[in-house]
Amino acid sequence: MNQTNKEILQIAIPSIISNITVPLLGLVDVTITGHLGDVAYIGAIAVGGMLFNMIYWIFGFLRMGTGGMTSQAYGSRNDNECRNILLRSMGISVLLAAILITLQTLIVSIAFLFIDTSTEVKTYASEYFHICIWGAPAVLGLYSFTGWFLGMQNSKYPMFIAITQNIINIAASLFFVKEMGMKIEGVAYGTLIAQYAGLLMAILLGLKYTQKYTWNISPANVFNRKSMSVFFKVNRDIFFRTLCIVAVTVFFTSSGAAYGDTTLAVNTLLMQLFTIFSYIMDGFAYAGEALVGKHVGSRNNALLRQTIKHLIYWGTGVAVFFTLLYSIGGKDFLQLLTDDTDVIKNSSEYYYWVLAIPFAGFMAFILDGICIGATATGIMLRSIFVASVAFFSTYYISDSTLGNHSLWMAFILYLFVRGSVQAALTYRLIQSDFRAS
């Protein structure tokens, strides 16, 4: 195995492990509340978890933007700027967290205008939300640290943090519920403690990682106008790109619900296969962020082109693997997720759309990583905008005749168009040796 492939895997594999642990935090909460004796607790966790997923997903630019800019500073051996980017990102994360905490009552009020649920679930979900929202500084701060560690070519630290968070979450939640006799507030406090434990661990690892730096911090250098302008431009593009992804994802779910409970269950089940694929592809996207940024920063165009080529090879290989895997064992996997015979039977009608996901979607994941590393975030925004237009246009044109198939066809086309437009724009950038980035 050549050096480029080794570097890719050294970042991708720990990132994949970190990604797989992400849903475990929510799964632990659901498992514990499932034994509290009232189904309303499970509903409350589902609603509260959904709210936090939506909120924090929107602020994912803190991780991506920080990672891309840090990797370039790392490649150019600018230690001071590496340090300043982390402090800059942390400053913004604290400000955003303060805003979320201040607006928590308004957020809950608006959310329940759109969420139709029982009074009991609403009460429990609100209680869960008002406790866990105090973890916003930890969650957003961890976004900054995760992006920074990736930019510094280290994906092992985020993996260690994610695993530690899960262990602490399990232990703390069980203690509050089993030993202290708490209900949903015990689960919320367990999650809150795990989040701050993760942030504390990130700070300690960050201090260890930066022992060689001289921390003569100057606010004028950290928050100077030029640097902040670049920071906000990169993150603005990522923010609006994320809003497009959220719009497509929410619309997919809500439109599926309009076809009935069984179809909604089928779509939800089949989308789990896309989620699993995305966890793996994101690992290689993270590798792209770190390595492409490093080579752009060092202006090593030969290694940059070689890395991009190998990333696309890996993406193609993963697409082939998942297409074969889902062809052979995907339906058996669905039976592990549910024993509802109607859902399993109806899923067969739409299953061929799942088989199209890997090849329709892999290029977008790989190119996202490349564009973030090159801080060419405008390409990401333009491609997702065109893909979103294709998604909604296809759905509304074909919905009356194809029903739920129109939703899946629009989603597959959305993935393909996103990757294709991004590939064309990125190719032009590569040909110009990334001078436009």
C-alpha cells in the first residue's frame, strides 16, 4: 500500500468509527426511557432528539469550516494560524450556544407549532430540551475541536472522545435513573454530563497537542477583520448548503408520511441503509478535508492531485462494495430492524432504489471533503442548490403518477446531480491548480 492510501486510511478509519458511535448516544437514551414504564417517555426522547439533531446539524459548519482552514494552515506550517483558527471557532461556538440558550423557550414554542403530539409527550420533551440545551456550548465547542483535530491530521482524538462520551452517558444516565429514581430528567442530565465530559477531554487533548506552541494570545490576531471575513465566507456557504440538505431530508420524511403509516415506515427503514453508507463515505470525506487542505496549504500540486485520485478510487470501491452488500444481504438486514410483515413486504417494491444509492451518491461525499479541504465551499453551495431544484422539480412533476416512487426517484436524482455538478466545478478548480479556492 502506497503512502497516500495509508494517509487516507489513517484518517478515514477512526472517523468511520466515530461516525458509528454518533447514533449510540440517542440509542442509549431511548433504551433507558423504554424501561421507565410509560411510552410517552420514548416519544419525548424521539421528539427532543429530533429537535437537537436539526439544530446542531445546521451548525455543522463549525466543524467543516474549521477543519478546512486548519488543514491549509497546517500544510503551510503556520502554527500561529492553526492556533488562531481554533480560538476563532471556539469564540463563535460560545456565542452561538449563548444565543440558543437565550432563545430556548422560543425554540420550543415554535417547534411544537409544527409537531403534533400528545400533551404528555410535549411536557416530557420540553423538560428534556430545557435541560439538554445547556449542553450547547459543549456540543458546538466539540464541533470546533473535531474540525481542528482533523485539520491537524488527527482523527484518533475525535474517536477517543466519542467513545468516552458514550461510556459516560450510559453510566451517568443509569445512575440518575436507577440509583436516584429520576425519570426523563435523569436521562437528560446523563446526556448533559457526557457532553461536557467530551468537551473537557477535547480541551485536555488539545492542550497536549499544542504543547510546542507559544500561547501568546492576541485578540487582535484571532479576531482580525480579514480572518473573520474569510471564516464567515467559508462557513456561510456551508450553512446555506446544510439548509438545502435539511430541506430535502425533512421534505422526504414528511412527504412519505402523506402516503400512509406503512409507506412512512418503509421509507424510514430503507433510509437506514443510506445512513449506514453515509457513515462510511463521511470517513473518506474527512480524509479528503484533512489531506487536500494540507496539500493546498503546502502548495504541493503533485501530491494534491494524487490524493484526489486515490480518494475517488476509494469512493468507487466503497460504492461497489455496498451495492453488492445490499444486493446480497440488504433485505435480511431489514428483517433485523423490524418484524412487521407488511413493512418488509412493501419494502421490496422500493428496494431497487436503495441499490442505486451508492453509485448515485459516493461522488458527492468525496467531493464535499475535497472542497472543504480546499475551502472551495462556493462549489458545494452551487451544486446542492442545483440538486435541490432537481429534487423538488422531479417530485412534483411525477408525484401524481408514480406516488412514493417519485420521492425515491427524486432523491436518487438529487444525489447524482449533486455529485455531477460538483465534479464539473471541482475539475475546473483542479485544472487551475486550486488558484480560485
